[in-house]
Amino acid sequence: MRGAAVVGVLAVLGLATSWGETTKVVASWKRTPGALNRTVTQRTINSTICVHGWTSTIRPPVSYTNRLKLVQMRQYHESGSPSRYEEDHLIPLELGGHPTSPRNLWPEPRPRAETVDRIETSLKRQVCRGVLTLAQGRRRISLLKHSQG
């Protein structure tokens, strides 16, 4: 998919952000395809992701993500200050992404990371309310990060 087609698909999915927003880094399907936390399934969402504060119990330490960010910035051919990036989960913890797998983490530029965080929270709320299935929420966020960053 290219440009307008991607924006059209994302708009239909409810994932388009501002029209003028651009992203320098898009998640690579090869390097960062996403990885799932096996304890989070559609059946377990009410005892995992839908419990307030649950993600803080599985979030990896900053020391781990900061080291990985430096490695992955080189893999993604990014330079400059690491503080300009957030080592982010492709499938977020709040949608049952694997907490530590390098296949689920990537250097997402700021301020794009903060914009996407709001989308992730919205998708989690829709999953917990039963508006979306867990699989639908995961597909939507993966499509967004692999096409727009």
C-alpha cells in the first residue's frame, strides 16, 4: 500500500491521526513483527489487560529497554540522541504484547510515540468494553506502526 491508500485504510479503521503528521521511522516487518504475551488471550483479558495497573507488573526495566534501544537504533539506521526515541512495544503491553522480546520492541521517535500511546489506550478500552476483539485491536495497532510509525 502507498500513501493515500494507507491513510484511507487507517481512516476506515479509526487509526488515522493528524493529516500532516509524518514519521521518520516505521516499524520493520522483518525486525519488529510483534510478539505476544501468551498469558493474554481473549479469555483472560478481564484478569490481565483490563485490570487497572496490570501492565506495570510486567513492564521491563528501563535499563533493559535503554540498552536494546541503542542496538535497535543502529539496526534501524537511526542516529542522534537516544532521548529522541522511546523503546516501544509494537504490540503494546495493554494489548497483550510480549514485554521483553526484541521482536516486539523498536525505537519509536518522539513525539510520535506519545500520539500512538493515546491510540493504544483507546484500543485497549475498546477491547475491554467488547467493542473490539483482542485480535482486532492487535491487528489495528500493528498496521498503524508498520505503515505510519
